[in-house]
Amino acid sequence: MIEKKVPLREIYVWELPVRIFHWVNATCIFFLIISGLLIAYPPAILQADGAQQLGYWFGYLRFTHYTLGVILIVNFLVRIYWMFAGNKFARWNNYVPLTQRQWRGIFDTVKVDIFLLSPKPIYDIGHNSLAATTYGGLFIMLVVQAITGLCLWSPTAEVIGAETFQSLAFSLGGLMVVKQIHYYLMWCFILFMIVHIYLVFYHDYIERSGIASSIIGGWKFIEEPVAKEYEEELAKQEIIKKQKEIIKELKKEPQKEEKATQSN
Ligand code: HEM
């Protein structure tokens, strides 16, 4: 754990679309799990005498599950757009370990989080590489869960495209196979939630960077040297951007002159 007196700087990390995505996603997943479990294991009262008094209860439950699924998909589509439009910490390349730096980050974080081999945390401004890679995995899980969910809905859904998902279910081995995938993935989501919430608060404790509250307000408290390194990188990127704009303008000039001489 670090000394509380190390100078820290506030940095705006999570933009509003990322925070909205996070909480809509977390809420949907939470209630999808509850409603999914109730669909998989209907309470005994449904089969008891007088169950008909419960009316259309199970229908409403399935409707809730489908509606939450649709919200989850739309929310994820917006997040995919933001992976290309958002800031450095929201971009797609955080979630795919392609660089040596990311792999070193994963290795070092495993040493801290799992094997407890190092008492010193790894300081990242955005997601640490291990967390980001697991979010990449979660995004893939979301896609598979959404597709299998749409396949399960397709026989009763009266919407455009339902036939496509019916034939997809058929080519995947039938509705029973699809149901199994959908069911076992639900347990992977439950596991993710438990580990994720534990790790967020563990990192909040060892890093003292306000990581837990950052997903509400967007700001993190970063150690001065790490913050400086980040600002230098930002300044470099700004220079490169300006240079590119100047080159673009210079390239346009001769074309403009050519057009002017042609019109004369
Ligand atoms: C159903 C429960 C949850 C799910 C499925 C979930 C999922 C996720 C995902 C996918 C991300 C990456 C966001 C992105 O980059 O767009 C994320 C980040 C984050 N989540 Fe959650 N989350 C859940 C609950 C929570 C809770 C209860 C907290 C408590 C404060 C929390 C705190 C955070 C923080 C601080 C980050 C960003 C820091 C990082 O780990 O890199 N999450 N979460």
C-alpha cells in the first residue's frame, strides 16, 4: 500500500458515455440473471393449486427478460461506437492485448492480484491491462449471450429477422444446445461480477486512486510522476495532430493553385 501523503493529481478518465454504459450494463446483467434464474427454475408456487390466480406472471417475467436483453444490446452498440469516438481510455485497443506493454501489464497485475507476490500496485490511469483484457472477454461473452438469447426468442418472436435466428439456432445444433450455452454463460457473468467487484475495491484500497468512485464521477487521483508522463504523451500527440493538419493543408495548396490557373 502506498503512503497517503504521495502527491496525487485529479485526472478525468471515464467520460459520461462510458459511465452510462457501465451502469446500464451492470443493471441489465443483474436483472437478466435474476429473471433468467426464475425462468430456468420457476418457483414451485407456479405448479401449486390455484396457480392460475397468478395470471400472466410467467409471461411478464419473460417479457422483462427480453426487454432487458434488448436494452443491453442497444447499450452495447452505443459503447462499440464510443470505442472509436471516445478518449484514450475508452478505445477498443485497450481491450485487446496486442502490445508487449499490455502483456507485461497483465503479468505484473497477476503477480499483485492473484499470487500476491508484490506488495506494490501497478499504476495505470485507465484500466489496468488485466482488467481491460477481462472486459474484452466480457464483451465477447455479451455478443454470444445476445445471439443465443435472440435464437431462443426467435420461435415465439414476431419481429423482422426472427427467421434468421431460427436458422442460426438450427445450424448451431438446435435450441437445446443454444439453451445450454446461454445457461452456462450466465454463470460466467455471475463469476465475473463477484471477481470484478472484489478487485475494484481491492485496487481502491491498495492504490488509493479513488477507482471505485471513478466509475460514478469519472475522475481518478493519479500519482504525480504517472500524471506527468500522461500529460507529456498528450502534448506529443497534440503536436503530431497539428503537424498532420499542416501537411494536409500544404498538400491542398498546389491543388487550389492548379484549379485557379485552369479557370483563368
Ligand atoms: C453487474 C455488475 C457489473 C458489471 C457487469 C460490470 C462490468 C464492467 C465493465 C464491462 C467495465 C469496463 C467498462 C468500459 O471500459 O466500458 C467495468 C469497469 C469498472 N467497473 Fe464494473 N461492472 C459491474 C459492477 C460494478 C460495481 C458494483 C462497481 C463498484 C464501484 C464497479 C466498478 C467499476 C470500475 C471502477 C470500473 C473501471 C475501472 C477498472 O476496473 O478498470 N463495477 N465494469
